[in-house]
Amino acid sequence: MARRTEGQHKMGGGRKPSERASKVCAACGLPFSWRKKWERDWDNVKYCSDRCRMAGKAAGATT
């Protein structure tokens, strides 16, 4: 098994879930944590799921 060097750590990879970055969902208000699929775009992530993203856009369109 290969060992990681200090330079290979990413934002959330290799950390315990309790140590990963987290945000609060703009639609449902629940906290969610960093995921690998959001690695490149974490600063722009606002919603915890596709369902909340669609709900957030629908609410914004009617207001």
C-alpha cells in the first residue's frame, strides 16, 4: 500500500468526516460536508443535493 506524502492532501480527502469543511444548504438549512465531486467548485456550492438546488432555483424564479 502506498503512503501519502504531505503534499498530496486535498481539501477533504484523507480526513475524517468530522474534520472536513462544511456549509449550510441555502434551500433546506441543513449542514452538509465537503465531497470529492465538489473539489474544484467548493466555493460555489450552495445546495446539499439536486433536489435542494431545483427547489432553490424554483423559489428564486417566483420571487
